[in-house]
Amino acid sequence: MTLQETVQSIKKPDEKAMEQCKKRWNSIAKPLNSLGKMEDFLVKIAGMTGSSQIDLGKKGLVIMCADNGVVEEGVTQTGQEVTAIVAENFLKNQATASIMSRKVGADVFPVDIGIASDTVLPNRKVAYGTKNMTKEPAMTREEAVKALETGIAIVEELKEKDYRILATGEMGIGNTTTSSAVTAVLLGLEPEQVTGRGAGLSSQGLERKINAIKRAIACNRPDPADGVDVLAKVGGFDLAGLAGVFLGGAANGIPIVIDGFISAAAALAAAAICPEAKSYMIPSHISKEPGARLIMEALGLEGALDMDMCLGEGTGAVTLFPILDLACCVYDSMSTFQDIHVEEYKPLV
């Protein structure tokens, strides 16, 4: 589907399925709401999928990989060539996210949506990296829409293959800079409030990063009321692709798990394009990056895990998968109060 068709097809979650899921949880022979967010997540997923019969058996991690022209401004500790090296390691099961995914039973789908060199990854390249956003828009609006539609198409393809839940990940040197810029614009905050050290910047490097974001925003004047405009002017192909994954998940009734700060910035952009999309997002963890908590608050979401993670790649998102599997196991297998002839717990007032 096109971006416009996708947005138009996104509906509110199924309230009836959510009520049925709550009813099932309340009938299980344990204290009411005693599994906390584990219960809440399954209720949300029931609404997303339209069924209280929840199947998360086939899981995937979509990793959008792209380069960012803003690295010319000295905003990173490593060079742009690292993007391609790490991205190709996803296919070799040598990157952190792919190792973790194999352990939790998730298939990994790395995508070259804009790496600055040719790679062996599946090629969905919009361009060979973005422009330097401190001097001009990172990409054209047409390129932003193409990247968004690439994310949407990937979700549609994985739905055809019966994937039931997808995690989001990314790889792209310089993408905490673009994520901070997108977040600052969409939340109406100063770059200092949402910008962290990324992959280990010094204090001097952090200052360069903040100044680059300020110059990019002043140069391009992105419209905070237009999520596509923000992505095009100060975002990246990886962010736009992930925003498309969130929109595609919402349109296709597939839960999409937010990873850390970069993934969350993409989720924020998706919600700016279609506010109802946030109803189909599952938060995983609370990133160390300062902008991450602010985004979660803006989306009305709260991460389940607080482990000082900030690696990206989808590592936090796939860490949530075993917890969701445990929730499903209890939900599907545990006896009800009626089964064991015990009076049900009643809500206290």
C-alpha cells in the first residue's frame, strides 16, 4: 500500500477483543492483575490483532540500516564505514542483536535502506546515504515517502509469511544525531534536552552534536505538524523506514515492539503522521538516552525493562520477547478458578 492508503486504513484497536482478553486474565486462578505489564501487553495485543486468542509464535526483528551525511560534522566517534561492517554482521549472526535474536527464537531481517556503499544485505536502498542536514535537507520529501513505504511493504511481506510480532532495530553511524533532531522538533524542545552522548562521545563531541542539530533545524525549518517533512529535513532513511514499519504494523494488525531511543524517535514520527499508530506499539525498555523517556511520555507508553541499555540494533526489543512468551504461556495454560472450584477474586473498591 502507499503511505496515504496505509494511514487511511489504520483503525482503532478492537475493544471487544481487549475485553475478552481481560476477562480471561481475570478468570485465571491467581490474584487480579498480579502479572502487571505482562497482562497489559497481551490485552493491548488482543486489541491490535482483533482476537483474544493470542499467537506470538513467529517473531521477527526488522533492522533498518543507513548512513547519515551529518557525520561530516564530527558528531560520532567512529567513521561511516562502520555502518556497512556491522550491518553485514547481522547476516553472519555476529552482531549483538542477531545473537540475541537466535536465542529468543526471532528471525532477523536486516535491510539496506540507505547505506553509503553497496552491501550484501537485501537491497531496498533509497539512496547512498542522506545529505548533510546542517547544509540542506537530509533527503527530498519523495525519498522520505519512499523510505516510509519501504517499511510498510516489509511488514506486508512478513505478514504474508505469518509473522505475528515484529521488533524494530537499526544500524547507522550518526543516527542518534538525526533521532535527537527529529525528537526536538516533534516535541518542541531544545536539542540540549533530548541529546545524549550516543556511542560514547566526549563532552566536546556532545557540544558539536548539539550545535549540528541546532544548525540543521535552523537551516531546514522542519514543520512539526508534518511528520514526513521532519523526517525528510532532519531525519534518516533508517528512521523513515522504521516509521513505515510502525505504520505498516498498525494497518496490518501486527504488534510492533519499540527498541531504544532511535526506534522511539521513529515511532514518534509515525505517530505524528498518524496518531492512531501509537495504539499498535509495544514499548520494550527505557533507554539511557535522555530523549527516550520524553518520547515515551509523549506517546503515553512506559517501557517494561530498565536495564541501562543503549546499544540499539533491536537488542532491547528482542529482550522483551521471552517475557511476552511467558505471559502467553500463563494466559493459555493456567487453570481458571472455575476449573479448580475456587471462588474468584473480586476487584476491591
